[in-house]
Amino acid sequence: MFAYAAKSLSQGLLVLLVVSALAFSMFRFVGDPIANMMGQEATQQDRRELAEHLGLNDSVPTQYARFIGAALRGDFGVSYRQARKVSDLIAEKLPATIELAVLSALFATVCGVALGVYAAIRRDGWLAHLVMSASLVGVSLPTFLIGIGLIYLFAVELRWLPSFGRGDTVKIGWWSTGLLTTTGLKSLIMPVLTLGFFQLTLIMRLTRAQMLETMRTEYVRFARARGIPEQTIRFRHALKNTMVPVITIAGLQLGSVIAFAIVTETVFQWPGLGSLFVNAVQFVDIPVMAAYLMFVAFVFVVVNLAVDLAYFILDPRIRTGAAAAKR
Amino acid sequence: MKLRSLALKLALLAATSVAATAALEARTLKWSRSGDSLTLDPHAQNEGPTAAVAHQMYEPLATRSVDGKLVPALATAWRILPDNPLIWEFKLRQGVKFHDGAPFTADDVVFSLERAMSPTSDFKGLWTSVESVAKVDDHTVHVKTKGPNPLLVQNVTNTFIMNKAWAEKNNTVKPQDFKNKEENFAVRNVNGTGPYMLVSREPDVKTGLKRNDSYWGRGETPMEVTEIIYTPVKQDATRVAALLSGEVDFVQDVPVQDIQKLQGDSKLRVNIGPENRSIFLGMDVGSADLKTDNVTGKNPLADKRVRQALNMAVNREAIQRVVMRGQSVPAGAIIPPFVAGYTNELDSYPKVDVNAAKKLLSDAGYPQGFSITLHCPNDRYVNDEGICQAVVGMFGQIGVKANLVSQSKSIHFPLIQKDPPETEFFLLGWGVPTYDSDYIFTFLYHTRAGARGGFNALRYSNKDVDAKIVSLASETDLNKRNATVADLWKILKDETLYIAIHNQTLAYAMKNDVNVPVHPDNTVWIKYLSFKRS
């Protein structure tokens, strides 16, 4: 178990290193931060001096080594755009993104599974057909359009929900939460729907397919033959076996929901990491971009590690495989 | 009986008027724009939204009114000493207090100007002509320049005055050094003299201000807004939706395609006005050969006839109508009407004439035209990419094939700023914060050297023109100076170095009980707002 975890962990660290190295080699294609950091009266010499001062004239490997060296000491530098410590910025924006991502994943999983099961059981019903067609729309409509559509319906026309921002937040230690105020909860609804919609359709289609498959298996037919009530077969026997792959996918999707909340956050002016990153890219705020990309890589590594370990515990075949390799 | 009813009436009247003023008293203005102030440090970023937010809390020595005129702020009077042309004297306003109660004195001005001139300040470029700043008495400051500088006062409008004692106490005597590991105190804290005080600051989310009731100009300005909530909303559609749904009261950066829709809404008001910024194309006229063209051994843009042909091919009215949906003022020179030196004649542009343009090209030896790369930003000016796409089509009509490369401003501007420049044909916009032609000449026409010619990517270098430009900075005889300005514009317009396209206009949208005038610098002074009484 320990050897397995250590192996996964070292792989994860390697991923982090590779991601950060790739990120650093890309930054110069994003542009030059100096143009954004200095007013139009600045002289050529001022620009050169600032670039030199910030070490932007050094080679990419040198800059990268300096970044890794400082990052290992927990120092991610100061944002070029906001003149604030990057670690402060990330800590400030993290709660907004986590709350949005977790609620979206929850919404997508619960509704996705429920609708998927329904569509599998009543596969010829008109409602199931409607749900399936609607899910096609969900897969094909861009997030941006869904967000804008919701805003015009619920904020402009009906005036039920706020069109942007997080509403009032409450501080619990360093964590700011929008879950404890009315405006905070109202503000969450549209972003959660927008971000979760794609995942929902994915999970729903997966659940439906798995459920249909399971219902055709031998043991379900035997259970029917034994006269077990249909409800019990569906929800105690079939659903359990359906859930294994669904939970795996949902878990892995959580990572991408956190990482790719960028569009949703931009549409709703959600003050999270995605908005922070978009602003950083436009300004070529290298310290923030570097730290954000490291963070996203870290989230993926952690999620994958957790999934790996869960398999290790759940699936005896991996355990024996690892033991066999040792021998 | 009669007396009692009169007393009753009076009491009622008093009560209603109290209620009316109370209703007027507490008014919150929710203000939104695409970008947030980057920092509250008044000298760290010389940039639009940063200055606009700072102007509510900090004040400079003088500001610009909506018609572009210089008006007193913390200084009440200024002059060049009659016996010494190197010294500007500023008389400071008396009885002004900072938000923390400290009195405003000459020490604060000396400290703030020196801070603005320090190496990590983004305003030092405006103050390069200054040798030293000295206090004469508590309300008089002398600014000594290296040579005579009759225009120094034009540079003060965005240089804010901080409190010396406060800055020293909080260890923020210098603006943020980005190599430092720690955040500068002034980035999120404010102690100014302005009409509003900082209450809360969440960068990129929300900034809350409240009225400063001991503001020196309390009696002179309406100051009906008691609380300002500034929320940046980046996405155009979301920002407009927030106004339509009533969540914000006042929106800047209204996208041109939404103006008509908003104008049609009876609950809203849209104010449109010219910005002090021109949009134009620049051409490499100095290189012996161009890299991005298909002509070998020579530079077609070095020939004035080619430049005139291109200028003649641009249909400015079509760009205004189609690309800008009416929201621009076509221009013939890169000088907005607010700027000293502007004349109608200067602003005239040739009629679109494809045949005449083709003839000029063939006279210059390019009967078949040529091809060249046009660089364009896509996230800096109003519909910048659309303008470029339009001119590419117009150049195509006279046989010049422009290959469009549009990129983010972070990639586009370095092409122009690099030495030597990495573009031969480019779109640029230029705002004129000093409202004087000198600023345009110095940065866009003077040979690139030292503090001058920073945006002259034309490789244009004319000794005679340079000498005239330099002479403007120290010419104290106004008539002589105006004559030189006119002379320079005549030479430069004739050379057709830039192809002026238009001056940008700004659109502000708001609820119709409030009226925010459009300022040519795109800055807003909330203290001037009053609400419509209904």
C-alpha cells in the first residue's frame, strides 16, 4: 500500500514539474508584461530597466529555476497587475471557486443519476425522450450562451436572481462563504446551473447506458425469476453496480470543474480563481499565471491520487498485481 | 385656533421637508465598468480605471473639467515666477484636511511630487523636466525645472497628493516595487483629501466608498451621492444585463452594439461624448527595405505618393457607420479637438477616390500594388479589430494587399515599443492627457531617442522637426509657440506619416434619475452628480 502510494505521489510530482516547465516556456507567447505595467510616457530605458529588474531578460530556464526555487519556499511572488502577494490572491479567490465547483458537481451528480435512472427505466416514455433530447442541447450549447441566456431570463426579465457577483459573504476564518446569506445563495444558483449543466448531461447519459446494461445481466434476470419485486431489483441490485463507473467519472470531473470554471466565472463575474486567471492572462501577470497553473496541476494530481487509492482499496486485483510485481 | 393650525401646518411642512432631505440624503450609486482599479496606490499605475477610482478619494493640484479646461483642485493658483522662468509657483488651498483629520500643507505636496518622481512610480515620465520641489511656506510650493517649462501645469492632473506623515508611518514612502515580496500599504489603504473615503476594498470584486462630510468643497459641489459601490464587470453582456435589471445605476464601457437598445429604454439614459483619443495607422517610412512586403530592394511606404494613396483609400465615413455604428468622429489628423493646436483645416481628410489613389500608386512605380503585413490589437480600442478588417478591404480596392495580424495588446504594443520596432504597418490609439500638441509630437513624431519618440515606430527622423519639437518645451512666448505648433502640423500633415481614422467616442449608460456627463479623459467625478427630483 505504501509503495503504491509513494509511486503515485512521485508520478504526481513529476506531472507538477512538467506542467510548470511547459507553462513557463509558453509565457512569452502571451505577451510582454512591461507594456501593461508602465504608462505611455515611460521611456525605452525605463522599460528596459524594469524588465531587467524583474529578471524578464533572463533565459526561460533561469526564470523557471528561480520560480521553482521560490515556490519550494512557499513564495510565489507579487502580482504584476495588482501589486499583491500571489499567495494572498489565491487564498482569497479559492473559496469562491471551491463552493461553485463542489455545488456544481453535486448538482450534476444527483440530478444526472436521477434523470439517468429514470430514462433507463422508462426508456420509451415521452418524458425520457424529452430528457434525452434536452441533454443533447446541453452537450452542444456553449457554456457562455447558457450563462447569458439564464441571465437574461432570470435577472433581466424575471428579476429573481442577481446577474453577477457572489452576493454577501460571511468570513469563517480565512474562508469566505456565500452559503450563509440569502444573496449569497441566490447568487450561486445560475453559476451552479451553468457550470454543472455539461457534467449533468454526461453523467445522465452514462448512468442510463450503465443501467440499461446492468438490467440485461444474468443476475438481474435470476432475481426476476426468484420473484424479487422490480423496485428492489432496480434500486438495490442494479443501481449499486451502475454506480461504480459513474462515481469514478464524477470524481474525476470534479477536478476539471474546478480547473475549467473560467468561462462560467467570467460570464457571472464570479470572483474566483478562473476570473483571476483570465485577468492575469490579459495583463501577462506571470506570477499569477504560474501559480494558477501549478494549482490546477496540483488539483488534478490530488484527484487522480485519490481515485488511484480508492481503486487500490476497492479492487483486489490491483493489490495482487502490485504484490506480484514486487515478487 | 388659527394660530394652532398655522403651527400645525408649519410642523407638517417641516416634517415633510425633513423627510424629503432625508430621502435625498442617503443615495447610493452603484457604478460599474469593465475593469477594476489595479491598485489604490496613487503613483503605481498610470491607467484609466485606476485613476478614475482614485479621483474620488485623492486629489491632484489641478484637474480638468468636462470641457477639458484646467480647473483648480488642491492648488488655487499657479504661475511661472516673473523673475525666474525655471520656477513654477503653486499656491495651495487652505483649510483642507486629509481623511484622517491631518491638515494639508506644502510638506504633503513636496513629499507626493517626489514620490511620483521616484524610480518605482509610473508617473515619473510626466515629471522628467523637474529638478527639485521645495516648500516656501505652509501653502506655497516651488517646482524648479531643468529648463523653462511653460506647460508643467498640464502634467499635474493625475498626480495625486498623499499625506506625508501617514505614508511615513505606514512605510509607504515609495510606490510598489514588483520585485519586493511584500505588499505596499498604500495598495489597499487610502488617506486622501477627496470627496469620498474608502470603506471597503476587495480587488476585482467591490470597492465601497462613503461621502467625506468634511470635504473642503462640500458647499460648492452637490455631493448628493452618499455611498459609492464600484463593481467591475468584465463581460459586456453581463454588465449591460446588470444595468437592465437595476442592479447597477451607472455603467461605463457600453458596447456600441447595445447603445441603440439602451437608448430605447425609457428608464435609462445614455450619454455619448467624444474621448480625447485618436485612432490611426502608422507606417514605416524610414527603413530602406520592408521585411513583410513583396517589394524587393525598396520600401514602398517611404514614397509619399504611396502614403497619400493609402490615406485616400480609407473610407472614414463607412468605418464610422458600419464598424462603429456611428460612435466615432472621423478625423484627418491625429489630434482630437480638445488639444491645443487643433484646427478644422488640420482635421480635414481627402475624399475617397479609388482611381486617384491607383494613379498615385502607379506614379510611384506600383501599378499592381503590393502586399504588406498590418498589425492590429484586438482588445484595446473600441472595435479595433473591426477597424483593421475594414481598412484591409479598402486597401484591397487600390491593389494593396494588407495581411492582417490581430493580437492581444500585450503582444501588439511591444512590437511598436521595441527598438527597432517589429512592425511596419500598425494600428495605434493615442490619448493626450496634457491637452497639448507637444505631447503628440514628442512621443509620436520626434526621432526615437532618450525620453522622446517612444511610440514613433515610423523610423521617421527629421532634424528640423526634432529641433522645433524640442523648442516647444521651453518656449515661453505663447504666440511664438503657437506659430511653431501650427508650422509643425503643416509639415507633418503634408508628409502623411500617419493615416488618421477617427477620434473615439465614449458612451455611458445610467438610470434616468441620474446624469453623468461624459468626460474626455473617461474619468468621472461623482461629487458633481445630482439626482433628478421627482
